[in-house]
Amino acid sequence: MRRGNGLEIPETLEDVCAPESMAVVVYDMQVGVLGQLEDGPAITERVVRVVEAARRGGYPVIFLRHFFLPKRLMGKFALRMAMSWQGAESAEDVVPILQRDTPAFQLVPELQPREGEVVFDKTSMSAFEGTPLASTLRDLGIGAYAIVGVALEIGIAPTVSHSTDLGFVPIVIRDGVGGRDTAGLQRAWDDFAFQGHAIVTDSDTIVPLLEKTS
Amino acid sequence: MRRGNGLEIPETLEDVCAPESMAVVVYDMQVGVLGQLEDGPAITERVVRVVEAARRGGYPVIFLRHFFLPKRLMGKFALRMAMSWQGAESAEDVVPILQRDTPAFQLVPELQPREGEVVFDKTSMSAFEGTPLASTLRDLGIGAYAIVGVALEIGIAPTVSHSTDLGFVPIVIRDGVGGRDTAGLQRAWDDFAFQGHAIVTDSDTIVPLLEKTS
Amino acid sequence: MRRGNGLEIPETLEDVCAPESMAVVVYDMQVGVLGQLEDGPAITERVVRVVEAARRGGYPVIFLRHFFLPKRLMGKFALRMAMSWQGAESAEDVVPILQRDTPAFQLVPELQPREGEVVFDKTSMSAFEGTPLASTLRDLGIGAYAIVGVALEIGIAPTVSHSTDLGFVPIVIRDGVGGRDTAGLQRAWDDFAFQGHAIVTDSDTIVPLLEKTS
Amino acid sequence: MRRGNGLEIPETLEDVCAPESMAVVVYDMQVGVLGQLEDGPAITERVVRVVEAARRGGYPVIFLRHFFLPKRLMGKFALRMAMSWQGAESAEDVVPILQRDTPAFQLVPELQPREGEVVFDKTSMSAFEGTPLASTLRDLGIGAYAIVGVALEIGIAPTVSHSTDLGFVPIVIRDGVGGRDTAGLQRAWDDFAFQGHAIVTDSDTIVPLLEKTS
């Protein structure tokens, strides 16, 4: 590994892949989100495989879970966004979706947190905005995270972008993330390559690394 | 009301007390927190009175709920704090407390969120750190919040301090907040007076204002 | 304008274009940044036109200015990024660029802040990360910003993305922003259209709106 | 040192006092701030002694510098605070103070940043709010900071409080911080003891530790 200022500077996946320097972040694997994706079950299967490898390897595992505010607490931007996404003509026509503690909000049964794992709820796209994710990882001395879940073009791409402003190296597992908009997905991959901060890998590559206990 | 830069500048409680400019924040009214306070039931009663008045007046009501990370995810600072608070000699002796989704973590039965209200979970003392509280209030055009709950000297005082750095006017309801350390409570009141940002009131004063619908 | 929860919900450019609801943000118009762009002088000219219209209309004008940390303070991520961008083999080979208070760091002479305007310095790509921008705008009751400057594909796109997570409506002035990577620029425009939060306009459209004093 | 989750958990000053785990933060040592303090020169002398020891020891040194927004950009809270602090009857009577790039804003001549050091400007009391301080320290792997400067009861106390919410261990150098309000200063010391997160030391204790190069 390269060094500078007395620090080890990670370059490759192997450089960051250790339970003391990388966490696994499971993004919005919720009933109501996966239900919108044709390949939901296939993604779930691949995410489960990564999470189980991470558990065998002793990695920190953190789940994110999205909810939208109840209608009474939606402000200008939230109402504007909901009207736009739902094609609603007026605020009255907005239908509250993905509300806290409803069935759609729950994590899919295959991906429930175990002892020693945690769920952070959020109302933002970036998993690092309005959550304790950054300070939790930092207190563990962790500056990198492998991310799996949905949807890449809606929530994971802004997470990757925001996290690099905070100094975290994102490891995006290509076949462990899903989405629906083909052009949007392609833009995300192209942007990761252009920005040059993220390490893009796949589950066949990372699973053996995760499982390898030191 | 005074004006500047085209804005109404609030001075008194009456200036901010309206559902479009103030929210009611209920801080950590959890089974496991109130159980540590002798006057828990009395505080609960007074908080309920404020919350019900806020509901009649149509105010946004937001609940905060604290949890500590599972032991596996506690880093240097979290372990240091837990050892200090628990008088533990080693990290192994740290007992996980107030864990997510345990009975102690729940809000007391008298203070469950109704439709249109929300709960934000947090791992910080400041209700504005690692939560969507600031952006939620701002999107509603709200720059002031009345706060009730526990504990003043541990969590509410840092919330008040942090929120003023973000530009929110705190309204602290003297008999609607509780705590355990007499000297710490006094320091909080003295500090609010010294900093000069917070409006300190009591429930007999604010309840009629909250109930008054425009 | 549409309404909801007692709030006016902006839809069009005309809905947000007023000095009490929108600010003008000038992003990284620095000597050392523009020097890298062939069309730097042309962009400067168009940005000046927008800023002068905003001044005539009485809008808040806020400048952002980027700097990189001195080498001694660059950590793992900062060194990794610098090595990657500079094609440096080792941390020793990293050349410090865009350092605070150097000539390259200065705003171009045509775009100096006037009385009543401010400069916020930053080390992040998002103008809202590690700066007082969000709280400054919010205290003014402002939930929208028109943005001009460089570079769209490097810094303005992450700013737009981050700001929507915070509830700000971005107005991107198509010919008032510049960049170098053609594919990256196209991705940014496509992504704004896909996300649906940003209002994209051009200077011929917005300048008359800015100049119109109420 | 105690250990947990594979991490070294600092307890004493000696545990954190190393250039790879602690930075030195110099808070608001500005001409216009020190001019308000009778013992300004004495504080400056003690801060210089600490900073020079930190330089000899190779520690990261970061300066904070406060400014207030120009009057045109002051919103509800900023105007309310200024009116209260200045005893102004109306917003028109508010006098802009400590404006960016004015003589009062400058760091005192004895405490200018050297090569490899940096200044972060801020509009907040907490040095961690609206600045890149947290992410800069974290990228260096640093989770503790020694703080000197002024004023303890106005700005350093909120910094200490906020930083513990972010997981940083504050080391407050008793004779290297100053202030004006005797009661407020005492409250700060009492609160640090009560919260139990901060390590309070003095310059005679820390200077030899800082100077000791490994």
C-alpha cells in the first residue's frame, strides 16, 4: 500500500477490504421499494450473498431505510417533489407513500439486521445526510464502505457523490445494486468512472475477500 | 413585530407562536429514560398537556427518540463514553443500553405519534445532529421550536446550543422539561439566559397560545 | 402558484424568482479554475451579466471559492484523490494546487463581491457541505438558488444533488455554467432532467426576471 | 491503553497526545476578538507557546476565524441576535461587526498560519458547524483535538459540546483559553466535568508532551 503523512493510502479493493477499514452498507432493501423492481428477488438474492459473506468476515453491517414524511409535515420542496413524481395537479392529490412503520417501509424478510448490526432511517437520498452514518463509521476508524441495494440511479449515486465530499471511499458492487431507469443506471456508472473516487467491483470478486478472516 | 431585510424578526413568544412558524419537539420521552427519573410521571403529564394543546392548535409535532449503537458498532468515542458513564474497567464490561426496538427504547404510551406526526431516531445529544430535523422544519418555513422532554442537562441543552448555530429560535418550556442533576439543570437555565437566544416560558403561558387557532 | 400546508409551492421559474425567495450563487469563478477552460472569458462574461442583473434586482449574491488543503493536512482520501487526478505514483509526487490565498485561488477580477455580498470558502464539491450556505439561505427564508460558475460536471452537479436532499430548488443557468468534459456535462444535464428537481433556464430568460424590481 | 472492537480507547491525555491522533485547534484568535479582552496579550502569549510546541512536535495546526454576515445577508435569527447583543431597537440600528477581510477579522500577528497549516472561516459558534473541520480531521485518522483561543463561554463551549456529538475527544487547555464572563467561564468548566467527555489540562502539562517527537 502507498503511504503519505504517515497514513496508508488505499488504492485497490484489497487495500480497503478488512473489517477494521470497511463497512457494508445495505441501501433501502425495503418491501415497498423492491416491489417496484422486476428483478427485485434476484437483487435480494445477491445482496443476501454479500451480507452473509460480510457477516462471516466480521464486517460492520449497516442498513438504511427510507421513509417519506407524513403529508402534514411536507414542506415546499417535499410537496413539489411528490407532485412532480406522482403527476399530481395539486397538493391535495398527493398520496403519502413509504410512510414510517407501514408494511412497505419494512426491510425485506431476507435482510433483517442481526445482533451487532443497526438500521438508520432517513428521509434523504444520500445515506450520509441527516443520519449518524458518517460519525458511526468514523468512530470505528472506517473510511470506506461497500454498498449494495436499490436504487442506484435515485439514491445510491447521490450517496456515493456525497460520501466522497466527506472523505469516504465507496465500493460499489455492480451486481448487488439495482434500479429501473436504464439510462440513469448507465449515467451512474459513467459518472463513477469519471469522478474516479469509487471502486466498482462485483460480488464474485468481493465475496471471497469478505469471507477471508484474517 | 420588528422588521429587517424584509423579514419579520421575532422577539417575544407571541411573535413565534403560530403553526406556520413554530413546531413542537418532544425530546426522548422514552420508557427507559423516564424510568430513571423520580418525577417521570409528573413530567409526562405536563408534556402531554403541551402536546395536546399543540394538536388542537394545528402545530407540527415531532418526536425524538434516542438509541445507543450495538456494542459491535461502538467506536473509540462511544466505548470511552460508555465506560465512563458505566464506570466500566474494560470494553468487555460495557453493558449495551437503550438499544433500538427494545422496550426501553419505546416512547411512553401517553406520547405516541398521531397521524401527521413523526418520530426521528438519533444517536446524538443534539436533536439536530444526524437527523432530518433542521431540513424538515426549514422546508415548512419554520425557524422556531418549542421543546419539552428529558433530560435538560444531558440532551436538551446541547440541542438548544446547536440549533442556535443553525438559526432556530428555541422555546424551552420550563416545567415541560426534566432532568436529574440539580446543578446541571441550573447551569442550563443560566446558560440560556446568558446566551440570550432561547425564549424560556412555562406551560401555563404557552398552552393557551398553542390552543388558540387563528 | 399551487399551495399545500399553507405554503406556496413553486413550480416555474417565475414562482421562485424574487429576492426574498431566491439567491444567486456564483460557484468557483477563480483564476486558477477558469485558467483551465478554453472558454473561460466567455463564461465570465455571461456570469457577470447574471450577477449584475441580480444586483439590480436586489438579490442576495453569494460566492463560493475552492481550495485544497495543504499537503501536511491531506488525509487518506485527499491524497488518494490527488494522486489519481495528478497521475502521481506516490504521495511525495503530489503537487499542492489551488492553495488558500494564492493567486490561483482568487476570484477573477470581474467577479469581486460588493458590499452586502459574501464569499464562502470550501474544500468540498457540494457548496452546501462544510459551509454556512444552507443556514444562511434558510435564515433569509430562501429555499431556491440560481447557480452560475464552473465546473458543472465536477462541482455544480454534486451541489445540485446535495441541495435537493436539503430541500433547496436549484435553478441552473445553462449558458452561465461551464466545464470541460463534454460527456460529463451531458450527463449532468440528463441527470437534472431525470431527477426532476432542478429548473434549467438560460441567461436570456432569467436576466429580465432578475432585473425586474417589484 | 484500553481496547475494544479492535480499537485503542483513549483515557488519558498521554493516550491521545500524538501527531497522528490529535490536532491543535486555535479558536478565533482575531484582532477584533482579543481587543475586547483585558488579558488578550497574556492569552496570546500562552496560545503561542502551545502552538510552537505543537509545531515542534509535528502536529496538525488548524486556525478558526469568525465573521458575521454582511447586514444584507442577515436573516431573522442573525438580526435578532445582533439586536439583542447590541441592544439595538431596530434592525436599522444594527452595526455590522467582525466583517470578512476587515482589520478586526485578521488573526493576531503572533498567530499566523505557517506552511502546512490552514485557516477555516466560520459564521457559527461551533467550529464543527459549517466548516470542513470534522472531515479534515477524520481523513487524517484524527479523533481528538486540543483547543486554545477565545472565547470559552461563547464559542469554545459549544464547540466542545458539538464535537462530542460527532465523536471527537476535546482537550481543553485551561490557561490557553480565555473569556470575559466569570460566571459563564465557570459554567463551562463545570459542564465539561459533568459531561465527562473533555480532558481538561494546562499548558505546563501539555507543552512537554507536544514537543516530544516520537
